[in-house]
Amino acid sequence: MNDQFVDDLLARMTWQEKLGQLQITYHPDAGRTRDLVSAGMGCIFWQGSAEATNAMQRHAVTHTRLGIPLLVGLDVIHGQRTIFPTPLALAASFQPELAEVVARISGREAASGGVNWTFSPMVDVSRDPRWGRVVEGFGEDVLLNSTFGAAMVRGYQGDDLAAAGAIAACAKHFVGYGHAEGGRDYNTTDMSEYRLRNTYLPPFKAVLEAGAATVMAAFNTIDGVPVHANGRLLTEVLREEWGFEGVVVGDADGVMNLIPHGVAANPSEALLLAFRAGLTVEMGGNLVKDGIHVLTDAELSPTVVDDAVRRVLTLKVALGLFDDPYVDPEREILEATPEHRQIARDVAASSMVLLKNDDALLPLAEPRRILVTGPHANSTDHLGAWVQSFATPSGSIVDELRRRLPETEVLLSLGATFLGGDEPSLAAEAASRASESDLVVVFVGEPGNLSGEAASRSDLRLPGQQEALIHAIADTGVPFIVVIESGRPLALSEWFHRAPAVLQAWHLGTEAPHAIVSALTGRTAPSGKLPVSLPRSSSQVPIFYSHENTGRPATVGGQLEPTKWDPALHGPNNVDDKYSSKYLDLDLGPLLPFGHGLTYTRFEYSEARVSTETLSLDSLRHGATFGLEITVTNVGERAGDEIVQLYVHDLVAHRVQPIRVLRKFSQVHLEAGESRSVSFHLCFEDLAFWSESHLTPGFDVEAGAFDVFIGGSSDAALATRIEVTTAP
Ligand code: BGC
């Protein structure tokens, strides 16, 4: 089955049948969906079971003139039945190979029920954690989004889309959605071509190179043009520049949103704008309406429609749907299997980030009596945003602790609810129980629905009275650990200094309680690193490691300390550094940097070794590389995993460069006392940036010096300086 098959089919289709292929409706009831399929609709949302989905496929195949099978889409974001850590948590593993496994299992579970298309992965670089959808992507960094996105695509699609268990991936949301003004969902995005090309487009390029079959248009505008009507992005960049031959689906009602955006006056105008710009499938249900088609071939060019239909049919062929659109209901996977659960535990262990661990409080030495408190202690809300109602639920942490530590008395006191309005007595009661315990573990954070779509927050602190609970526990003097489950990086400054140990656990999915207890007890060791900087305060965002230096970088943070403040003479105490880029009332930089994460052992880095300090631009263009090698030693008393990170700074270029860019990372497992050398190769792409004013507009390397930093976070020390020369 090939292009010829598609061309022949296309030649037999009526205008109405063609338009039908270019639509997917969401969430209508089965009766309504059947009517729309009868009217020619070619794509549906999953029907909830293998049997119901088979029935709809059968309807399409037997009750429409040409019997074209259906694309069946669903948001399988971090699991179908087995829920894995959220994408943001997954990114904290810095192990893209885990994302591939997660996607493969999720795809297999979904495919067993008849899903053949997932709206994942999201590769929107997210630098403003007020935006709730930061949880759905891989954080603030370009390379993390690119590598994790590509790994997810490989996991979902495998080598052959027609193979059992493979489903089509969708790179979303193209493009710039993570840059919404003020972090408000669906809001305006405006940015230079320079930033678009260097930061927001590269992850999409990477996932398309990994073979993503589809792309979803973003809700936002760029340059005043909503992406759903943006021909420059959907046609010029995606198709003409990058040669994308797959399907571009609109986001839910994204085409109709062109009306409130103010670029279309009515539905047909909105549809015309979108299809002319390069959209392939409208999501929302406006193209085929009760059998009456709103667009005529006088309005929309048949060439545009034929091209879109060809893309949809080609995908259906690739998925093998014309050979067999059905799945075996007997083999539908209905809940997490023990094997999948075990993998979910392993992935969760690698996703947790140990933010601090004073006095090696963790792992827990078998305490006689512990108090667990905080809203996450007894809740079962650990799955995270974007899960469906049929996902395998998780249990509670307190139950898991009691099961796993039979020798320990585990007391429970709620301490605070998620959103507050609490009786102050809740924290007071927890504090009094704390005094009867050897140790307290405070489980705080956000419920799952406080992140994800339409879940932006203006205040990044723990919601409700949870900070008050932490202070109340700290006041008792009993040693305590804070475990944070959240869908975004939170602002922890107001209590962080008081907590001896803090574990960032994100939302880890079905196996969250098991994985968290394993990490606390030392059966596993948290080995993740922050895929996002932790801000000092909500008003400091966006704050991200890969920023530009500015003409006046600050060296001293601001502090409005009344004792040092002399308004007559100096103003703030750091007046020497006054005319620099900072806030007068905040320390410099984030609370904790991107890439930071401790574990239950410590690592030391040797001096770096470099294969050559100088390469000519010409040889770099022809494939020469700088080889770098560093020895990492586990200097602690137990085995552990380290994520070795390499950052590059281009010192002088004709356009300003970020102070550091993550270019390589690698996970290394070391037994206690073991040393291992880790090597990297920096090639042309690793030193290049995009500019329209290069000799040839595009990515290029400019000769000069580059600093290379290698270590365990974005604060890594300078490893070496390398030089690219113009000499041949
Ligand atoms: C979201 C998409 C999602 C779609 C379908 C939209 O509201 O923005 O990410 O894939 O709904 O559920």
C-alpha cells in the first residue's frame, strides 16, 4: 500500500468526503460520534474501550461509501493505565532512555484499546512556572526538551507505525506556547526570530527528525498572528524549510478561537484562514456540522484540501489501518501490570530530586516512631495532571509507610489541607504530635489539578497553610524532612533554610507512594536533577540558567536590611553594585540552580582533559570535534548515580550569547570509592547558534573562545577553554 493507493482513493472522493477526513471532534457521546462518522468524519477521540472503538471503526468501514478507517486520538501524556511520573518529573531523571520506555509502555497500553494517535509529547520550552502546563513538558532547557521529546516519539512509534503497540506521536504545541505573557494560559506570545529559532523551535525540529508523525498547532499568537492562522510557521517553516510531510492538527477549538483572537469574523473565515495557513485537521467539530459542510470548493482551494487529505490518508496507511483497523478486545490492557508497575517505580526513583540533606538525615535510620503530616501524607492524589479517569490509582503514603516499616510506629496528623481555610488547630495538633516522635516527614505540595492546562498560578508558594505547618514543625525542634509533590517548581525561600532535608518528588504516578517510601528508606536513592531553576520568589520569574549576561551583570544581590540601610548616604547596603541588573530586595540567581540534585553519596570531579584546545572552523564544519574527558569519583559510602553535565559559553559573538548552554549530559553509576572517566565530543552543532545575519542565515559557529563547564549542576566549575580559529 503506497502513494498510488492514496492517490486512487483521493481521486474517488467527493468534496464532502474529503472535508470529513480533516476533522476530529472531542468528547461527544457515542451516538453523536456515530452520526458524524456517518457524515464522513475521519478522526475521532478514543471511545473508552477496545470494543466501543472497534464498533466505531466498523461503522466507518461498513457504513460509509469508501470505508475509510478512523484515526483514534487521545491524550496519553504520561501513561494510559499505568501512570508514570509527569513529563517534568521524567525530565528530572536526565535519562531520555527512560522516557522512551515510558512512551513504549503507554503506547502499548493505549493501542491495546484501539488508540492509534496520542497528543504527546509536549516540547514547549517552559521558563515561567506560573504557567500550569510546565508540568507537561521537559522544563526550561532546549536540549532536555529535544532529547526527551525525541525519545518519547521513538517509544510511541517504534520503527514501524503499523506494528502492534505502535501509535502516532504528536509534537505540541507548535510553537512558543510556553512563552505566554505572565504565564497566563492561552495568552499572547511575542518574541524575536532570534529567540524563536534558538530556543523554541529546536525541540520541534528534534522530534520531527525522530519521526513524529503529527504536530499540533498552539493556541498563542506569534508576531500578532495566531499560530492556527500562521502560514509563515505552519507552511514556510514546517513544510517548506523542514520538509514535514505529516499531519498538523489544530488544538481544541483553536480554529474557532481565531474569532475571539480577532482575526476571523465567523466560523467559515476561521476555517479558511487555518487551512490556507497549513492546518491539516481541525479539532473541535466545526467542519462537518450535521452533514452540512460550511466550506465550498469555491472558497478553499481543492489543491489545499487534497494535500491535507493526502496527509491524513498517508498516516492511516502507515498505521496499517486499511489492512486491519481493529484490536482484539480480549487483549485490551485494563490496568497496570506488575511488570509495568515495577518500571514505573524505577522511573520514579530516578525522577526525584534531593534538594538538600543536612546532617545526612536521609535515608531514614529505622526510627521508632515517626509522624507523617501534610496534605499529601494521606491523600491518593499522586498521579499528576493529564490522566484519564480510568488510570490505575495510587494508594496513600501513610499506608505504604505502615506496610513497609512494620517495626516503626507511624503517626498521622493532617497538619494542613491543600488549599487552606484550615483551622489553625490542624498545624498546632501536628506540632504537638511531632513532639512525641523521633522524626517528622511533612508531605506538602500541590494537588494534581493545580497544574496542567488552564491551571496558571500567580503565587508559587505552597498553597494554603502549608508553610505555616512547616514552621510549626520546625519550631518543635524535632528533626524533619519535607517532601514536595508538585506540578511545577515552587518558591520555597520562606521556609527552606529551616528544613534539614527536602525531597522534590513532583507527581510520580501510580507508584508514587512505593517510590517515595523506597527513597526515604534508602532502598533506592533519589538521583534526579532539577530540569527547571527553583525561583526565590514568584515575582522573580522567569528565572532560568541560560540567560544572557546583560551589559551590567550584578555581582552582589540586593538586601533591604533596615540595619544597613542609610537612605541619606547610600540607600541599600549594596550600593556599590547599584547600577546592575537585579532586584534591590532579592539575592541573585535562583534559590537552587537548574541541574542541581544531591543523592545519598557524593561525587568529585577531576581536572578535565581535552583532546585539542584549538580547531579551525573549517575542520569543525567537516566533522572534527573537541574531545573532553573528566574523571568522576564516588567519594561517599554507598553506590550512587550522577548526572554529569557539560555547559558551553561562547565568549564573544556578533549576537549576545547565553552565559551557559547545556550541550551534553550523561548518567554514570559508581560504586562507593569507584572512579570512572566520562567523555564527550563537542561538534559544530554544539557551538553554533542561529542568526539571520550570519553569512548564510541559519545556524553557524563564529570563531573565538568558548568556555566549557563540567559538573553536577549548571553551577559547574570551568573545565577548560577551547578555541575555534579562522585559520585553515
Ligand atoms: C490541549 C491539548 C490537548 C487537546 C486535546 C487541548 O485543550 O491544549 O494539549 O491535546 O486539548 O485533548
